[in-house]
Amino acid sequence: MGLLLLALTATAPALAQDNAAPPGAQQSLRDLLDTGAPPVTDIDAALGAGGLAALKRVYVARQGRPIWLSAAGDPLPSAKILIDRAAAIDGVLSPELRTLTRAAAARTAAGGPQGLAGLDLLLSGVYGALALDPRDPTVATGVEPALTAIAASADPGALLKQTVPADPGVWRLRDAIIVYRKLAGAGGWHAILAGPKLQLGDTGPRVAAIKHRLALTGDLAGAAETGDSFDPALDQAVRHFQARHGLAVDGVVGQGTLDAMNLPADRRLATLVLNLERRRRQDRAWGPHYIEVNVAAALYRLVESGRTIIEHPAVVGRPSWPTPLLESVIDKVEFHPYWRIPMRIADEEVWPKQDADPNYFSSQGIHVTGDQLVQDPGPNNPLGSVKFLFDNPYSVYLHDTAAPSLFAQANRFASHGCIRVADADDLAKALLAPDPTWPAARVDQALKGGGNRTVALREPVPLHIVYDTAWVDDDGTVEFRNDVYGRDRVIQAPPTAPNPAPPTVGPMADGGAAGAPSGTCDG
């Protein structure tokens, strides 16, 4: 940890965040720590054994000077950054730490020496409890080193972004890594021997091995682990395992499911670690309202007020025609869109069909406009009844589909780069809901009727197209997906300096849209 502090302070002016204490606050800090009066009691509960003593040592070394306040008694910018980042991860905090972070936020308008001293102590308690080692986010920095480093930092805001990730997913992955690190350290699990498919009603030593394997990762309750019979409890456990690995959910242990079960624990651990690093680099402080598309999982979700209100399958780009990773804003909905067929698709797929059948264009509603093929809205148009537009350099968008059966498949990597979304009508209604001129009934009418029409959203929605091969759901379920695009290999060791935030519109930081043909969407 000493090396970390040297790295953080070597080029920084001494006590870069230090300020002269507001009048009376210095003595009030000493008094609060000496008497143990509130909010010290809350800090003690949140920091645990030794935490409060370490905090006291920091303030003693500083002669009671505050860390988070200006000489005038105003919270420094770093105080607001810490409060905002703590609020963003409120849902993953322990009850004690949640109480502490909320108390700190409530005290930001505090006045008087004692109020200011209490605010500074609360903020120090929050940071001491939350700060992670930038080199290994699964390790807590520790109260004393963390506070010493933030007080001496020349750029506290940048340090806070490294040490207090605002993405709840980072913290969930961190907890999962700790669990899988213990599993891997204990030897992981034994490979299940090859053999015929196994399903409900089967018996034998391979069934017993599957029970043991699924009990280790929590798919099967420990009480159901005994015996060698493929019983209903094991059937449900296999389905749970299949669902969280993106496999066809049928309860049958065939070759694909067996391969996923046999992948060693240290390989699963490595996938969790690199996905945590991916999220840290992207600094996903997305706020309470957005659409996320996880290409690796072929899933999309709409989040409002911090809650997922829509989550459905998507069809994304095939490996030879990958969906680009980017950040943008959905600002328009187009009903009954025309498909302006990209030249590459026209040359490789559409013109050969016309050459083989001179009536193909007329049967599909395709006509030539200048040097481009255009398909009219209708049942044969692959865009379906609606598409969702956002600014991007790749000519991709989200859209409905004329082939909804693909959503039921486990492998949904089949498009030319665009994203086909299940239940697109629900998404259209949700995005247009803030506009009182577009109630749900009017959206239904527009979807069922004919006629091309584009509607600007009254409240545009941020869009994040990402590539996560591992994550942890809100309920604690650890999810894994195959690295279909081979993007995991571009994630390397954690950087030693802060990373810039990804651009508002453009490729993401872990490989972006490399290899994605521009303007070649199937919609």
C-alpha cells in the first residue's frame, strides 16, 4: 500500500487538498473524536473493527484539519463527487454504510463548527469504507492510506473515479470475484466425464458429479446435493445454470451444457476479472434513465428511475458482421420504416436473388432509387413496424423484425450489425410515454396502420451498447456468456493512471467498433 501512496503523491504538491480549517471546525473535529458523540457512532458501525481508530490517527496527524472542506466551510468539489458516487451505488451498500452515506449527503448544508466537523468526519468515514485499490478493485485501500492519499492528491476527482466506481455492476462483480477466487483457490471443481445426454429420471455417478458441481456454484441447494438420481431439484438447477450461461434452457445436460460446466473455475474467475476491468475503464456513471444493449448476451433493457422496466432478447451482429460498441442518444422513433439497403448487402445478398428470380424485387417491394435499393414498408421488410434512431457513424439502429422466431433461440448473433429488439411495441410506448400527444393507444394505432412517420422523442434516452461476457444481476446471479466477437482479449491489466471518460457519441473503450463495416446494417 505504501507504493500506492508514493505513486499518488510523488508528483503532487504536499497536502494538495488541505485548507486552513474553518473557524472552530478544527476544535470541533477533535471534540467529536474524543467524546465519540454522533456522527462518530454511525462511523464506528460502518467502518468496523479498527476503522474508527485509523480515522482518528489521520486527523491527529493533520492536527484536526478537515479533509473535505474549504477555509470558508464549503464542501470541496471532491466532497460532491464522493456523495454523488456513493448515491449511485446506494443499492449495493451494506445497511450501515448506506446510513452513513445518506447522513453525509444530508449534512452538506450544515452550518456552524460542529455541523461542519460532523460533515467532514462522515465524508472521511464514507471514503475510508469505500475506497478500492486502483490496482486491484477486489482489495479495499484501508481507512488510513485512503484518506492520506486523497488529502495529498493533486486531482482528487480523478482519484475518486478510480477508487469509488459509480457503477453498481463493478461492486457486484467484485463480490463475485471474491467468491470465485476462493473456489479456484480450493481447487475449483472436477470435470464431469463425457457420456450420453443426461436428463430427468436418469441415475448414475455422472449425475452425482453434476449435483456436486452445481452445488459449488449455488445453482443447486446444498440439501439437494446427495444421491445419484436426476430428480426435479436437479432439473431446475440445470435450467438455472443454462439460463445464466446463455444456453438453451431445456434441463438436458448435453455437450454444450457439459462443456460449460467443465470450464475450470480459474477460467471463470479470469472472465469476471477482465469484465470488472472493462466496466472500470468505461466508468459507467450512466444515471437513472438509459437503454443498455449487451451485445455479448444479445439482450437489451430500458432503465427508468434506476429500475429495469423492460428487458428482452435482441438479435445482434453475426461474428463476421459485428454490432459496434458505442454511446449515443435515441432521439427519434420511425413507424413503418423504409429499408435503404446498404450496398454490401445489396451486392452480396439481394441482387443475386433478383438475378435468380426476375420477380424477386416486385414480390418483396424492392425498387431501385438512383444507385440504391429501397424496400417499402410491409410484412417482408426486415425492419418490421418500427425503428429507433440515434446518431452514430456506423448507420446502425435498433428496430423491430419480420422474423420474431429468432428471439427464442439461444444463439442470436444473426444480423448485419443492427439490433433487432423483441417486443419493440413496448419499447416504442415507453419511449413516447413522456409525450402526452402519444398515448399507448395512439402508438398501437401507428403500429397497426400504414404510412411512414418519424416522431422526435420529447425526452431523448441515452443508449449504451456494451459487450459484457460476465456480470452479476440485481438478485446476485452471476452470469457468463461466450466471447463471440473475441473482444475479451483486448482487456489488459488495470491502468496506473485515470482513464478518460468514453465519448458521448462514438466507440467504447474496449475495442469499440473495430471490424464493424460502416453503413452495413440490416435495417
